[in-house]
Amino acid sequence: MYAFLRKIFTPPIFHEDVKTHQAHLLHAILWGLVLVPVPYVLYVALETPEDLSRALIQGGVGEAINFFLLYLLYRGFVHAASLIQVGAFWLFFTATSLTGSGVQGEGYLLGYPLVIVIAGILTSERITFGVTVLSLVSGGLMVYAENHGKFVPSHTGDPLSTWIVSLAIFPMGMLLQYLSRRTVQSALGRASASEERYRLISRVTTDYTFASEVNKDGGVKLIWVAGAFEALTGYTFDEYIATGGWFAHLHPDDVDKDLHDMEELRHNRDIKSELRVIAKNGEVRWERVFAHPVWDEQENRLKGIVGAVEDVTHAKLAEEKLKETLLQQSAILNSIPDTAWLKDKEGRYIEVNEQFIKTAGKRIEDIIGRNDWEIWRKDYADMYHANDLDVMRTRQRIQIEEFQVDSLGREYWTETIKTPIMDSKGEVIGTTGIAREITERKKAEIEKETLIAELEAKNAELEQFTYTVSHDLKSPLVTIVGFLAYLEKDARKGDFERLGQDVLRIQQAVNRMQNLLKDLLELSRIGRIMNPPTEVLFADIVNEALDLVRGQIKLRNVKIELIDVQGVFVNGDHTRLVEVIQNLVDNAAKFMSRQSAPVITIGSKVSAQGERIFYVQDNGIGIAPEFHERIFGLFNKLSSNTEGTGIGLTLVKRIIEVHGGRIWVESQPAQGSVFYFTLD
């Protein structure tokens, strides 16, 4: 309960300060009005109970309006609630005047002024003016009606009516006076706090702000300064004006530059400029001036200038000292064949050598004084700046390898060494760098890494090959050795029927070993013995492959479909590419199972990336996803009941890879298979 009461008695807070302030005022006024009917209803209940029903209705309507406005207020409709509040109050006092003494009654004489004050607090000047005019017009109409007998005041000087009106006016007057006083005190408090903060800031900074006025003749007069003006110039404001103002204290060598800045301001353009001024003690100080024109729209001219002045003397002296020191090394820089440069602490280039100019593709005057973002691409500039910050932060030399692009778009690698530059006090005042191109070295390293990776892959493949070959070749040898023992036993027994069976088994094992050795020899030749590449129509390769497997196709009654094979050229070993299609079609026909309408589709298509992709598709038994990679391995057969050695897809994969392409399969059990491949 306490939390609820605290919530409804706490005014809402919004993101906008003006809206929050208006909400606070309206919140206080509404709760004041909520309390107004209470003494009125109590009085009627005690003195004139016969009028209690009327008083309760009047009070209830008023309270309903007040709580509705509180609801709008908490929902954020502050302006709407304010307008309704002013309107409802005005109507209340209008009704009071019409049912009472007209313009001579309290409703008009005291109520309308109260509404006007509330309108001034809660709404705009225009609405307040409208309420004032409306009140005067309303009073004028009542006077006119009364003078012409159309309106007769019901009574004059009724104490109860006067007191009822005072219940709204007096508390509201007190509340408005309180709100006004609190608003003024709050504003004064904020101003005092701001002034105190500004004084504190002025003590620890060397910057100051200013305002000047410009007359029609172009004359400029300094009218206001704040901040560390006296600390920077040595003059009080009055002394500064008395001794000639800005132009009298400007360094002679910067007069032309200042005139140019004034011309920019007269064209309604902001300026940022660095100028020298002479302080009271004769010291020359550098100032960075930020100036904004104040424009007279009616006369279309510059009427004032506001801005800020930053003391950059120490930075400029350090920069000049750095330039003086580093320019002595320009001859050394230009003798370096690598890209070399010097930067100040802000990252601006102070000196570069000829190789740097050539790499950047810019004139020397377009480089000196500029930063990385004004010379290089943003991503490279970000990287260079981050490295500079690391050097200055750690005060240590760094050596890095960077990938770069020169002004002609040539991509290359550099080995960059960046070193911090220190002054006599050990303070970091800049960086220096040298970048040497190492593109060829990086290429050699990349080629070496690639070769190592390839050798590791070949070694792994060789190990797998050795294991597989030894395993698969051992199987027929075991068969031969085993049946030789049976052959001897059957010969001694004279069992020539069993003897013939033994010889047949030995012959089958020998044939299998011959096929294995033949396929292995064929596999070993791929990549070593290749025919010269030629450009040939893909359709010709397909037709040759189909002729070689025509018997298999007819035997299994397979339908062949060709899609987008005409007019497509491929470049490669004609014979080997025929072997690819032959093996893929032979495999597709072999694994049709009992498909009633077997179909093999051979075709090509172009991917979204513009790459030509070839494929052989069937509607056979399909392949489970876990075997999609395994089927390309040496001697890997998914079924021991099928013909062949299990090297066919390995041969296909090797041929495709030698041609710079890749091969993969997409398939699901009982949904057929699609073998895709590309060629370089």
C-alpha cells in the first residue's frame, strides 16, 4: 500500500527535461484540485444536508476529471492533459459566473485570472494569449447580455458562492506561488552550480570561449570572454580591449591567414585555424581557434562570431622541435631503398622518403602534415594507427608483417619495423618506420607450407594405400595357398572332380589378383602418365563412354537421358575423361537393383557463381550419408556381392583432381544418387 501511494504521489519523469518540468507542475496542480471538493462537501453535509446530493455530484464530476487527467499524465500525454485542465477550469469558472453574479462575481474576477496563470505555467504563450482573449470576450458578452436584459445575475454577494470559489482559488494561488518560487530557486541553483563548475574548469584548463559582434562596416569587436582568457593572454578583458583587442595582439606573420579566416566567416562557414598571438609578457603562444559565424538572416550578413580558443603552444613547439630534429635526417631517409617515414605524436607525417611517395602515389605536399586516413585506405589506416599507438604506449620497437596495396592496386607483403621517437626528457614525441617488401619471401613460405601439406597428405595416402594393398592382395594369396593343400590331397585320393573345383578356385584367385594389380597400375599412372590436354566437346566424351558400357546398359534395360551436354567444351586428357564418365555410368547401372524403370541422366549446369558443374544421376538404391566420403577410398566396396575391385571411384577421383577439379556425391537410401564434378 505504501509503495502504491508513493508511486501515485510521485510525479512522472520523462526523457525530455521540459516535458518532465511541465509534468511536475501539472501533477501538483491536479492533486491540489483533488483536495478542493473535500471541505466543500463536508460543509454542505453539515449545514445544508438537503443539497448534499448536488454537492456530491459536483465533487464527483470534478474528481473524475482530475483522476482522468492524472491517468493521461502518467501515460505521457502531458500537453493534452494540460490543455484539458485549462479548458475544464475555464468552463468551471464560466459556469460559476453565468449562474452567479456575472462579471461582478468571484468566478470572473478571481477565477479567470487563476486560469490565465495556470495556462501560462502549463502551456505556451500562444495558448495563454488565447485564454486571456477568450476570457475577455466572455466577460464582454455577459456585460452585453446583462445591459440588454438578456442575462440577469441570479444573486450578488452570496457568501457561500464566494467561499466555494475561494476554495479553488486561494489554495491554487498558494500552490502556484509555491511552484513558481521552487522553479526560480531550482533554476538559480542550477545556474550557480554551473557557474561554480565553470570556474573550477577554468582553473585547470588553458582554453577559453569568446563572442564578438560584427557591425555593418565589417568592424569586429570582442564583447565577451570566459575561461582561462587571462591565464592565456596575461591581460584582463578591459586591458585587452584597451590595448587594441585581437588584431593588435596577433603575430604579424599570421595576419594574412587571419584575414583569410575572416573571409570564410563572412561566407557563413565555420573555421578551425592555428595562429600565433603575443601575450602580455611578450611570449609568442600558439592558439587553435574554433569559430562559428552568427548570421543575420534579414540583412544576409555576418553579425557576430562565437567560438573557443585552445592553447596548443606546447604541442606546436614539440612539433617544431621534432621537425627540426627529423628534417636533418631527410638525406638518410632518401638513401634507404625501402619505404621510410616519420610521424608526430598525433600520427601526422613529418617526413617521408622517395620510395614512400612512389608507393603512396601522391605529391609530397599532399603527404606532409596529413594522417593515415588521408593517404591510405580506411582499413589499412586503422591498422597503421593501431600499431603506432602500441609503439607509443609500450615505448618499444615492434616488427610486423603486413599485407598492403599500393597506389596502383598492386598487392604485396612488407616487413615493417616501427620505433618510438623520444625527446631529451624521455617523452614519446612521434614514431619512425621502415617497410621492406617481402612478397617473394612470403610466396616461397606459402609454397613451402603448401608443399609440406601436400607431402603430408601424400604420405598419409601412401600409408593407407600400402595397408589396403597388402590386405587386399593377401586375400587371394591365402586362397591360393589354401587350395594348393586341398589340390594335393585330392590328387592323392584320385578325386578328380574335387581336383577340378580346387583348380577353378585357384584360377579365380589368380584372376582377382591380376585385376587388382592391373587397377593399381592404372591408378599409379594417373598424374604421371597423361595425354596432352585438348579441347573437346563434352558430348563426344559422353558418347564414347556410353559406347564402352553399351552392353551393361542393354543388359539392365537402362534409359539414358542427356541434359545440356551439346556445345559444352572441356579441356583435358580426352582418354581419362572418358574413363570418368564410363566408371560413373557403369556404377550407376550396377546399383539399380530391381528398379522397374532405371534411368541415368548425364548433364551439366552453371552454378550461381558461374562455375560449370557436370553430373551423372541415377534412380537406383542410393547411398547413406555416412558412406559419401568412404566410397572414394581405395578398395572400398559397400557390398561384397558386386563385381569389381573397388578402385573405380578412386580412379575417378584421382583423374578429376589431376584436372584441378573436385568430385562429390549427393544421395539418400532408396532415392538414387547424383555424382557431381568440376574441371579446372
